[in-house]
Amino acid sequence: MENFILIAVFVTLGILFRRLKAFPPETVQVLNMFALYVSLPAVILLKVPQIKFSGEVLLPITIAWGALFFSVSVVLAAARLLNWPRAATGVLLLVVPLGNTSFMGVPIISAFFGDAGLRHLVVYDQFGTMLIFATYGSLILAFYGREGSATLRSVLARVLFFPPSVALAAGLVLLSWQYPLPLERLLQTTADTLTPLVMTAIGYQLRLRLSPTLRSPLFFGLVLKLILTPLAALLICKTVDWHGLAVDVSIIEAGMPPMVTAGALAVIAGMNSELSAALVSLGLLTSFATLPLFYWLIHVW
């Protein structure tokens, strides 16, 4: 409960800061960039050495890729049935399968499962979300984006040199090395800045504008991302008798709201910018209700 109160406080601060002239328009970008280049890599460097490479590691990866195939299949079927425009279909195919599994994931998973859940989050995020972003996401950007706006080479290079990806590679190299205590404390202190930074940025960039023409794909995308995908993951895991902390974390990760970076790239690539922004903003807001619901379902089922 204390962690959720902390999250609510910083989201509220972000909303208030947007109304103050003392904070320039670049505020949210600065907050996100610091979190991306400093705070999140520190989390990864701390948690990667805690990963035990066993059969349990495959569970988050399997659930992450399974969630991708499920959401893509449903989006393609709905787009054909409802005859959505190509730009809207491209946004849904890019933004819905890619969840905010790191920035939003770290504070939420910490609130639900404590630090023990973060090592499973790192596996889901880096070997699931980021690999999906680098491969599948690159194809969607190249196929549905404006001609010349996004190429496989440029997107792959961006992902490979993405600070969390570099931190993952460094963490894997340092698996057998015990961090000196001062370095470990430095990484922990830096990692602790992620929640205040990200939650403040989320509050700062929340927008609730909505065009009537986008209500159908927007509602569909939010329901699929926040409810149907984690529900499918939960049902399948229960059916095949997968259980444990890794599975619980992965189900919550499958229900994370759309990735902010994917939404931004959809706009850069010339897709429907209003739909992309609405999915990210309303997804973040709605997830504060849906994620606790699935946490409850996991423990009562």
C-alpha cells in the first residue's frame, strides 16, 4: 500500500507541475531521458546477476512472446472485420503488443512483489519486450510507417545501443563478479530514483483528448492490452499448471499499458499520432485500476 501511495503522489505531482510555468515543455523529456540513461540501467545491472538460468527463466520469455502472437492475431482479425484505416491498424499492431514493462513495470512489480520480482521483470522486459521491439517492432515500423521514416537497420541499431540493452550485456558479462559494496550501494541509490522520475513524467504527460473517429480502435486497443491479453496469459498458465513468482510477475507484465517509446516511434513513422498518444495516455491511467485487479485475480484463483 505504501508503494501505491508513493506512485499516486508522484503522478499527482507530475499533473501539477504541468500547470506551473516554472516547468518548461521539455520537463517530461528530461525526466524520461535520465530514467532511461541512468536509473533503469542501474536497476538492470543490480538484478541481472540475480537471475538463475534454469527452466524458470523460460517462463517469462514464453509468456511475453505468447502475448505478442495473441494480441497480433486479435488486432489483425478486428482490423479486417471493422475495416480500420491502415495508419490506425499500424498503431495498434505496434503499440498494443509492446507494453511499458520497464518504466511502469519496475514500480508496479516492486509494489506487488517486492525486490524479488524484479529479476523476473528483467527477463520478461529484456528477452521478451526488447527483443520483440527489435524484431517485430522494426518490421511494423518499416511496413506501416511513412516511406523512409523508419528502416530495419536504423531501428535495430537504436535498440542494440539502447542504454538498458547495453546494461543487460554488461550485467551478463559480470555474472560471476561480486559487486564491491560501495558500487552496489551506488547502483541501489541510483535505481531508487526510477519510480519518482517515471511516475512524475507519467503524470506530466497524461492527456485525455479523444477524437470520436478513434473511439472504436482506441477502446479495442485498451481492452485488448489491459484486459484480454493478461487474462489469456492467466487462463493458459492456470490450464497448464504454471505457477510461482516468475509466472505471477509475467502475467502482470503482460497487462502493462502501451510502451511510451513505441507510441513515440509510431508518430515519427507517420502513423496516426492522435490514436498513438491516446493509447499511451489513457492506457497509463486505466492501468492503475486493471493491474491491481489482475494481482487480486492471481491470488484468489
